[in-house]
Amino acid sequence: WTATQSLMARMNAEMRSRGGRFVVELLPLLVDWRGGYPFADVAAEIARACEHAGIPFHDAWPALSHASAASREPTKYT
């Protein structure tokens, strides 16, 4: 995790030097988490690290968590 944070800081600096923005987007596993999302603590840690580094962060879980379980199942092609 320490190495990843360092790499994120480097990517952020590189993008800024090019006039761009580095953004971290967290895409959750889209399965039925009836007992709650088990990665909430991990997402919070990533959010804190991004905030500390000045990197914009977006967690898609709140937007996707309200979808029905059926809509989150993978499409089966025959």
C-alpha cells in the first residue's frame, strides 16, 4: 500500500506537469452484498490517502449499491 501511494503521487505529479488531472475512481465488485459492503474500510483508507495527496477520489459504490441484485449479475451470452 505504501508503494501504491507513492506511485499514485508520481502519477498525479506527472499529470499535473502535463496540464492534466489524475483521478482515482473506485469501482466496486458488483455482486449481491446483502450483509453490507465488506470493503467500506478499504474504500475509506483509499479516500483518506487521496485527500492527503490532493488527488480527486470518487467511490462508485454509493451510486451502484442501490441497484437490484439481478441488475448486478453478469450477462450470460449463449
